[in-house]
Amino acid sequence: MNPKDLSTYAKNTWCPGCGNFAILTAIKAVISNLIEEGLTQERIVLVSGIGCHAKIVDYINLNSFYSIHGRTVPAAEAIKLANPDVKVICFAGDGDAYGEGLEHLVFAAKRNANITMLIHNNRVYGLTIGQYTPTSPLGFKGRSTPFGTTELPINPLEVMFSCGATYLARGTSHGIDLLKQIFKQAILHKGFSLVDILQVCVTFFNMYEYYDQRVYELKGHNPQDYDSALKKIKEWDYNQDAPIALGAFYKKEIPTFEERFLAGLQGTLSYKSTVSYPESVPFSAADRDTKIKELLKDYI
């Protein structure tokens, strides 16, 4: 399938030079490749948040859902639970995902929800013309901090790693070939996957030269080695001047949230507990209604 076949009639309104163009090119190429390998278009759903990044779903001819700010994850989890056979790919900005939506991201990683998060991390609120975000460096001067921020940024990969994410990677908008590689890995990964993309905003925080001078691709790294992954993740803290590793940091295969959840509904989920519970006995809908009335009789 030609990536151009995924194009739409929507006019692209990103600024010239925006890093989002690279992400769009890479994801269309990856999706086209996956469709050629047998994944049907009907089994792919895109979810976006609010921000410059969100326009990407307008430019890809696939089923998509616009969520509200910071809420890509709950929408994606609901779609995946309702239809576990679909591939759910989320696009979110750094302010969108790491700011207002961080609590959802934490629990998605903790649960190992089988969704893919592609974070357009330009480290600035571009759509609202230049405020600082959770990943902006100390001293960042923007519309809301004209004298510079007085707080340190978070390392989102370290946060997600500590929460149990089972696939973590980083790329830049100046490296399309690597983006294609890690996008495909993330989408095919069984479990929660997140790619932090250093997507440059040329208008309000142009970091192309800075990144070009510091990034390097991981070579000989074992993504299944927990300690090695953490060491590489912590090498750059999104603030200090240091080498910036690109590629897949961590990968682990464990049961997904959807598998566990559905198994629990079917009564096949097993776990060890030190607490003894009365043996459950199947009962009919009529028995259920009677039981509910008994429980509520003192209150109604």
C-alpha cells in the first residue's frame, strides 16, 4: 500500500519546518507497511488529544477519535476493551500527556494497557503560543514565564519506567528512519508502549541544532535488561547538557490489562491470596435482584 493512499483532503496547517511533518510521514509509512502485512484498515483506530499534534488524525484516512485535553488514554482504553482486536494508536503532546493527562498515563502503564502512545514532545505549548510544559528545561522563557521557569522538568521515560511500562523508546523529528523502526515495534508490542518523540517546534522552541549535536542511536543495547534500560533512560534528564540516546530502551512481555480483565469477567483469572472468601455460587438474574433488594431493604 502506498502511504499516499492514507492521505485526506484536509489542508495541513502546521507551521513550515514543524517536527510533526516527520511524525506524519513516518506513521503513514508504518501503517501502510502493516496493512500490506495483513492488518486491515478497519482494525486500526487513532486517538488524539488537544494541541498542534492532534491535527495528525485529520491527515490520515483511518478511523479516529478526538478526545479532550489530557484524555487520550481513557478513550483509547475504552476502545481497546470494547474491541480487543483493534490496534489503538494514540497521539498526544507533552503538555497533553505529561501534564493534565499524567494520571491516566501512569495507570495505563501500571495496568499494561495494550495501547500505543506516540508523544509529540516539543517541550512547549505551541498551540497556545509558547507556555512552558512539564518537560521544558529550567529557566525556559515563555509567555507564562517571561523571566524563566523556576522548576525542573520531569523525565517522562523514567516516570513511565517506574510505573511498569513494557515498551519505552525515544526518537526525534530529524530521524525518520529510526522513527519508522520504533513506531512499528511499539504498535506490534503486546502491552503498553510509549515513544517519546523530541518533536521540534520551530516557532516557539527551535531545538533542531541542539538535538542534532547531542543525539545518538543505541547500539548493542539489550532492551530486556532492566538495569541497563534504567541507566540509559537516566543518562539525560531533559535538563542537563548530556548525550541523548535514541531507540528502544526497554521491552518486556507480560499479560495485558485486557487479557486479565476479560479473564476476570469469564471467571478464569487466578491469583494467590492469603484472605479466605466464601465460595461463590452462580445465581440467576432473579436471584441477583432478590439479593440486591435484601441488601437495600434497610435503606429504601
